[in-house]
Amino acid sequence: MAKLKKWLGYALIAFVAFYLLTQPESAAGVIHTGLGGLMSAAESLSRFVNALGA
């Protein structure tokens, strides 16, 4: 089972590298969207924590 996880990890890394090399614009869009979502989540968490202190 550990070998399977190891090989799946290698396959995932290879897929990501292939995707970045063949579709750089799409990959940049995915990263941009993901970071935007993280920033939105952080802002929401910040508002929640500030509301607890008020």
C-alpha cells in the first residue's frame, strides 16, 4: 500500500508538471482562482474573529 501511495504521488507530480508545461495560461488561471479563494476565506475568518471581540 505504501508503494502505491508513493507511485500515485509521483504520477500526480508528473501530471502537474505536464499541465504547467503544456497549458501555462490555464495553470495560471487555476492558481489565481485558488489564491483568490484563499484570500476570501482569510478575509471572512478575520471578520468573524473581529466580530467575536466586539
